[in-house]
Amino acid sequence: MILCCGEALIDMLPRETSAQEAAFAPYAGGAVFNTAVALGRLGAQSGFFCPLSDDLFGAQLRAGLDASGVDHSLSPAVDRPCTLAFVTLRDGQARYAFYDRGTALRDMDMAELPTLPDTVEALFFGGISLAGDPCGAGYEALCARAGGRVVMLDPNIRPDFIRDEAAYRARLDAMIAQADIIKLSDEDLHWLMGDGTIEPLAHDLRGRGPKIVIITEGAKGARAFWAGGVAQVHSRPVAVVDTVGAGDTFNAGVLASLAQAGVLSKAGIAAIDAATLTAALEMGAKAAAVTVSRAGANPPWAHEI
């Protein structure tokens, strides 16, 4: 099982009523939640960990995981409200206003961290769950318990959400050192590593621990840097409705492909070849193209790829 560890929340997506009033509709979401759902829909053995509220929104999140075949048995039910993210769209790009203080996610307690069963072969971390505390400290601690399992990290950096940049950078440094795979957008790469061209920055990042560094560049596609060189795929031409969940779905496509190829292990990632890595990027790009072609974070099922 690939266990996705991070935020589950409700995306309040903008709508208009029949009376032309502005409104918001609640959709299950969160970057790591979306990746777990996409993995399940693509046919991978998918699991999810985040404390889930016992309120009506928590029930909506559990129903979404169930519908996509995601195991959430490690996620405790807690008496705290669900995080809400109000979304506005500008030129098709999502902007977020988060309401998360005192929530099931943000106020996660160390006692709520799961004991990882032997069925978990890989862990995925990322999203806003790493930027705030105490939840960020909890996920950092869980990453440190990965042992011999593969770790993939997508920080999905949102600078406006960061309150203590020094602490956040220190957390990312620790998790990057433990990660086997890291995925960043080109914007995230520059925030993390500074100015410069992508290739030397990505190789510098590899020197900090990961075996594979994947950089997505929007319409230009994605590149993966590893010991064997560089693998590249182009994005799929598609009419973009919005970009909500695109990167999350890309992550799932990569992980699902690696699992299907039988290389989702420390040894497998260390010895990966160009064909296998390129196929993983292709799967990520195909899956993401479906997601951006429809409203909201609505990852594809395997039969749609």
C-alpha cells in the first residue's frame, strides 16, 4: 500500500446561484487527499492518514475516500472541525483562503500518529500539512519512522501560508534528506533553491538526498533528474477548465506507474532505468491532463487514461 500522509480538507469552490448570487460549493479535497484518491482510482493500493473530523465535512471526506477505494483505517475520528479552503479562480489559476486553526488537521496530536503496518511499502508527504504546527511536526516525525520504505515528497509550497519560514525550511531540509523522490514545480524549486537554471538546481537538490528529482513546468511538461541523466515528457494538449488538483494527480500517476513496474522500493528506485522513469512521467502527465480538463480536483479512473 502507498500511504498518503497529509491534509484532508473541504475546498469551497466558487459558484453562482440561479439568482446570480456568489456562492461556494463544498468539495472534498486537499493536496495529499487528492493524491490518495487519484491513486485509488488508478488502481493502486492506496491508503490515507490524517485525523478526520467527526463533523459533516469529515463524513464527506470519508465518503470520498471510500468511493475511490482508499483505505483510511489509520485516520482517527476527532472532535475538531474540518479545515476549509475557499477557492477563487483567476485566469484559470486557483487561489486559496484557508481556515484551519483548531481543526482536525492543524491541531493533530503526536498520539494520533499511526504505527505503520508492514503492508505500507511507500509513503507520500506534502502540501500545507507541512507548513503549520503542530501538524507539520507530526508529519515530519512520521516521515522519520519510514524505515526502509520509499518516501516521496511534494512540498507544494504556498508562501502566503508560511508563518515561520526558517522553521519550515528546516523541516523541508530534514524530509528532503529522507526522501527517495521529490517533486517540485519550477516555482517551488526557485523558492527552495534560489535563482538559477533548473538543471543545476535540480542536481544540487539531488545532492541533498533524493535519488530522483522531478520538476514540473506547466505547459512545458516535466523533467526527472537521476543518476542516469534526465528524462522528459511534454504536457498533453487539452482545454484547461482549471488547475485544481493537477499536481496532486501527477504525483499519483508517477507513483502508480512505479508500483505497477515493481520498482517502488529503495533498491528499485536506486536502480531505475530511463524507460521506467519516463513511463512514470508519462502516466503522471496523462492523468493530470484529464484532471485539468474538468472542474475541481476530479482525478481520472484507470479506464480514462
